[in-house]
Amino acid sequence: MTALLIQLLTGLAGASTLFLVAAGLTVIFGVTRVVNFSHGSLFMLGAYIGWTILSRLPRDPGSFALGVLLTGLATSAIGSAVEMVLLRRIYKAPELLQLLATFGVVLILQDATQAIWGPADLTLPRGPWLRSAVMILGERFPLYDLILIATGPLILGTIWLLFARTRWGTLVRAATLDREMVSALGVDQRRLFTSVFALGAGLAGIGGALVLPQGSANLQMDLSVITDAFVVVVVGGLGSLTGAYLAAVLIGVLQALGIVLLPKATLVVVFVVMACVLIVRPHGLLGRPLTATRTDAAAIAPIRPATPALLWAAAALLVLAIAAPLIVGPFVLSVLTDITIAILFAASLHVLMGPGGMASFGHAAWFGLGAYGTALAVKSLAAPMPLALLLAPIAAGGVALVFGALVVRLSGVYLAMLTLAFAQIVWAVAFQWSDVTGGDNGILGVWPPAWAGPASFYWISLVLCVGGAILLRRALYAPFGFALRASRDSALRAEAIGLNPNALRLAAFTLAGSAAGLAGGLAAYAKGSVFPTTISVGHSVDALVMVLLGGVQTMAGPIIGAIAYTGLFDALLLATGFWRAALGACILAIVLLFPQGIAGGFNRPGVAGSVKRTI
């Protein structure tokens, strides 16, 4: 019993730090409606800046509190700069485009942090008071953890007073409910949004500084904490601070107790909880349905089918792709194989995001299921390559059908986070079920047969991936695709004319999962192995970036996005050690120059300037 109590208290201490990050994310989203993927980078910067400040101050509690406060002010200034320089330009752009922009910021800040502080982990020297402990039921418990436990409610109460008892807080709450009305009353939204972003960034920075006595500042902090923070925000309810605190406590305690009670399930318990909450309460514990903005309609406006000139250009490009093995060397051929696989992967996600109107943060789950299905067929059943590749879309599509039946009634960020939860569960199973999947050692030796050399396998990938993308495009311009778009635009009107929106969305979910599974099966052969990283959050983000870079409104978008992103990634990786910053800068440039994506920008002349005109 004592051990459980200690773990409970440890979970509460971790919950306070997690709440600080989630609270900042909640405040920013509640007012600006920006899904700020770079919030984890502000947390990471808080840790590094906190280390720089605290390591130079005396080791007493007062100096520690001063250092944490200064860290919060520094990250608040950085967050304000990001908001004024970048986000202010794209507030009226689609929400997913804002997500793409903040992902570019993540890449830039990662390289900037490494350039300033170096790649090594930084540990804070701890004074005597940070090493002290108190006795609880005969067990020593760190004093600092008790301080953290008290910090969470203290911060929650302070933010509540700020919002409930100040004019600024009243304006923030009003903007959360109706931004256009607040603007009509003469409130300067730019200043209001900047101040909100500064508050959220400051909370993230304070959270980063507070974890230093228990760990270290490292370059992996950003992506690891942002996933947990998104989970907390979504479980609590988007825009609800009280809900975020309750969710942080729930998740922090479950994580801590899971180490003792369910050690093999610690990687999935958080996402299982999120999945259960969203299935029962689709808007989180204390959340409310989000009202759509007027930019949503513009984001999904249809684009005409490709012009004859574009079709001829695509045909010429296809001819060059077919002739590539006769022209390029082995390395370029391997990159081209990766690009063909990326095209089908991105095209499958486009089916959900474009005509289906369903954002997915966990699309790598279907890619990974296809890859593992193929690899297990080869290693366990000695299946030939055609049969192993056939099993990939069957396995991924079958699981997508079951999962989709549970989630198609959700929409927006809630659906996206539920797909992320499922992807993390699949990743945890692949990581921990080592008897079947090989765990982190992966499944090795999944090579094509002798008759399918590099050139032959490239042609096979080209036929399957480009053919699959063409079939997806054909489905989206068939009656099914038009019915799917009708259900996306107005579910009530679609039902009135006899359509079944949920059935259409489920069909799209299954189709997209099958296509992504085929891409995963080809990737298993292309790499000769499969690892849990195939299902990682980063791989899902790659697919999102491809679709958003190209443009979500047209089928050419994900194809162009896949070529651009994969080509840029490989080229910059070879050209510079700061490839993340360079790639992030390219992404930001594309976001600002082509707000509707590369393909959307070329299909709609003048769109690139529309965002500037709406500022």
C-alpha cells in the first residue's frame, strides 16, 4: 500500500508539469484556434534556457524560483516573436495549414537549439534542498515532488483569477466564444492573440525549467512532451483549463501506477484512456463542440479536374520515371523508390483529409500494419512476394474497417487525436510484443526475390503506387467520391437526399487504410526490414506534411507534396548538417507563398496573395 501511495504522489508531481504544458496549449488553442505543434519546442527551450540561467545562480530555493520565472519570461518573448512573425500571417488560413507551419518551426528550433547548446544532454547541478526528502509512512519521498504537486493547483488558480477577475481575461473569454464579435467591438485582436500566445509559451517554458531537477535538457523533449500534452488537452476538452488539469492528473497517476501494476502496458495506457474517453464523450471531459469558422468552407472548395496541359505534363513525368533505371545510379534509384511509396502513402491520407474531411494524426498505423503484415508473411509463412504484398492491404484495410466503425462519428481534432491514439497503441504492441514483431530489433531479411533486382523492384513499386494513386483518384471522381464530398460539406443535406454519411466515411477510411497498407508492404521490401519506427508519430507527421505541402483540395496535391518533401529531405540531408532548419525554412516559405499548397497555388492563380489581403 505504501508503494502505491508513493507512486500516486509521483504521478501527481508529473501531472503538474504536464499540466503546465497542456495549459499553455489550451489557452492558445482556445483563443487563436491554432493547433500549435511547436509548443513542445517551447517546452524544450524552457529546459535549455532554464539550465543556462539556473546553473549560474546560487543553489537556494529563492534563486531557483527566480530562475524559473526568468525562464518563463524568456520563452514568452520567443513565443511572441513566433506569433508576430509567422502565425499572425496565417490566422485565417485552414487549421491544418497552421499545423504545418508550426511543424516547420519545430524543425528550425531543433537545429537552433543544437547549434547553441550542443547535442549532449545537460544536467542541472542540484543544491541540498533539491536532494532532500520527507518521510511518508516510513518511505522517503523527494521534497521537490511535493513542491511540484502544489504547483499545479497554484498555477490553475492563478490562471483562473487572471481570466475571471481582469479585463484582459474577460476579453480572452469573449474571444474564445466569438472572435468576430470581439473584433467588431473594437478590440485589437492582434495584440490580444500575441498576449495569449506569450502566456502559453511562458507556461511551457516554466514547465521545461521545472523538469530539470528530475532529468536533463535534451533534444528529444519537444516531440515526446507534445504528444502527451495533446492527449491531455483533448481528454480534458479543447479550451477547458479545468478539464486539462483533471486530464493531467488522470494521465499522470495512471502512468505512475501503471509502472507498478501493468508494467507491460505503460506505453499504451495513456492512449487507451484517451480512446475510451473520446468514444464515450466525443468532446472530452469538460469540452464543448467547436464551431466551424468561415475559412473552413474556403479550405474545402472544390478545384476543377486537371487541365489537358497538366495531364500531358504528368504523362511526360511518368515516362521519365519509367526510364529512370536506365539513366540514374543505384542511390538515386533507391530515392525514387522511396518517392513512389511516399506518393501512395500521401494519396491514401488525402482520401481522408480532402474529400472525406477527416484529419488523421496516426495514418502511419495503416502503413505499419501493412509493413508488418508483409514481413510476417515472409518470415513466418515463407510467402512469395506477390502473396506477401497482397496481405498488406488486406491486413491494414481489415483493421481500418473495424477501427473506423468506432470513430467515424467524430470529427476535427478529436478524430485526429483518436487516430493518433490508435497509432500509438499499434506502435506499443510492435515495440513490446517481441516474440512476434522482434520488438525494437525489428524484423530483418525481408528482401525481394532474386528476380526482382533494384530496377525491377522500382518498376513494380512504380506500377503499384502510381496505379494505386490513379485508382484512388478514379474513386474520388466517381459517384462515391461526389457523395463523400457532399457528406463532408453538409451531413444533414446528404442524409436528406438518401446518403449515409457514416457509411461513406467508413468506406473512405477502409480504402485509405488499404492503400497505406500496400505502401507499407512495399516499404518493407524496399528497406529489407521493419521496425516500430514505421508506426511512429514522426512518420504520421511526414504524411501530413506531404499532403499539406501539395494541397489538400486536389489529387495532384499529395503526389506533388510527396515528391517535394521526399526530394527536399534527401537533398538537404546530404547538403548540410542543419538539414532540419533548412527543411523547416522551405516548409514555411511554401506555406506563406502557397497557402493552398503547391498544387492548389498553381490551380488558383492569385491565391498566394489572399492571405496577405485578409490580415
